[in-house]
Amino acid sequence: MFISKLLPILLSLSILQPIAPKDPLDVDPSKPLGNVAPIKVSVTQFENTYRKDILLPQYIPFTPTHTGGVFSELQQKLTVDYLDQKTDERLSMTIHYKIGGDLKIQPKIVDLVNGTKAEYLHDENYLADFIRFKKSDLIYVIGISKNGRGERFDDLVKVANSLH
């Protein structure tokens, strides 16, 4: 009687295969931007925490297939990403409530249409170009991947000028 009860349990255990643990560094193909929230949710979290309105770009130099945002209260920043998975183009914008630190490359000073002074950052060894400026006591850093296209100065200035 004991064996008749034990036999089905042993058989069911023998057909189970051990499952290898998932590598946490593997990218989930259904989430090419990782674990991001909808942009509106992340922006609202930042705005409610710091009582500051966020400006988002009205111009993106490609058609995004994926978008998302991440708010980090610990780092006092919001990151918003736009990705075209077909062309692997990515625009990433980080808004810092407070930031410090020196730049590692010499910026080119650019005037935006609203009179804001911005810093354009380009280096041949970087995978992206960046533009950085201060608006309403927030620091905006916008980067666009180069993807072998060389400098992205014009695209970055258009994106920065389109913020509303």
C-alpha cells in the first residue's frame, strides 16, 4: 500500500527537469528598454515629488517603437527613453533636480531659440552625442545614439528647441 502511494510521486519527480536560473543581465526581448514605466507615470512622479513641471520633446528625429521612463527619488532624476528597435536609434533625456560634477570633454556653447545657453558634447569615442542645459532650475541632458552617423548636433538642437 505504501509503495502504491509512493510510486506516482517518484514518477512525477523523475520527469521534472531542473530549470536553470535566468541570467539577470539577459535582455527581455519584449522589454528592450528594461523595466520602465509609461512616460506620463514617471513624469508625474517627478513633478509631484519636486513640484517642478517637466518639458518633453515634441520632435524626435526618428519614429520610436518603444518609449518609457524611470523616476529615481534617490538619484533625484527622471530618465525618459525613446527607441526605434528597427534602426537601433535611441534618444535618452535625463532631468536632474540637482547635479554636480565636471565635464570630461570641452563643450561647445549653443544658443537655443528661447535664449537658453546649452552645452553640446561630442567626442569621437562616445556612442552618443549630448546637449545639456538648465531650465526652470532643472538640468536637462539629452543624448542621441550616433549609430555610425557621425555628429548629431542638428538633431539635438532641434530636440532641445522642441521642449514644451
